Amino acid sequence: MQLPNKIISIIQDADNKVLATIGEDGPNVIPLSMVIVDGDDIIVCDCFMDKTVKNLSSDSRAAMAFWKGFVGVQIKGHISYETSGEHFDRYTEWLREKHADRTLRGVLVMSAEEVFDLSPSNAGVKLV
């Protein structure tokens, strides 16, 4: 799904970013810092994730939320975890430039399928 520019702006301007996955131990929610919209994909760089990667290996469904103040979106979709290939190579270089002290273990590539509003006056309304 191609995300509308308004949704991309909310993602890029968000002060708060989280990712939720599900595994045999139940739900897991983590804060995110390195999120990039790349074409139709939402990319998350993995330098520290363990439980999240384990969860995604058994169930690729996930949700992300992005918000600043009272403006935000929840995005649901499937995530592939990549440790080689075009995305991995591109973001290995990107990470070296931004955070030379970190090592990229993998990239999470989300294909968005649904987008919902998180603003109080419109919470839960499907936007895309």
C-alpha cells in the first residue's frame, strides 16, 4: 500500500513510536527510534531486538503507532525480517553515517495494510 503524504508526515514528525508483535509468550511492545519510510515500506533498523525478532519469526503480523501530541496513526501490516539484500545493505550504510557506534543486525520491513487515526476526536477510524 502506498501511504498518503499526510500519513508519512505523521510518521516522520512523531515524538513517540512503538511496535507491537505477538508470540507464544503473548504481546510485546517496544519503543522505536530508527524508522524510515522507504517507498511503500516502513523500515525499522534492528540493533538490539531479541523478543521482537523471535515473535516475527513465528507470526509476521504487527502494529506500529506514531504520535505527537494528539495527532497520530496506528498502522497494521506484516513485517519481513531481512539480514541481507537491498534494504539491509542500504541501511547498514545509513546506520554507519548516523550511529557509527551501532551494528545493524537486521531490518524490519513493514508492508502497511491498514491505517487508523489515533486522535481523540477520531480514534479508531480507518484512514486507509
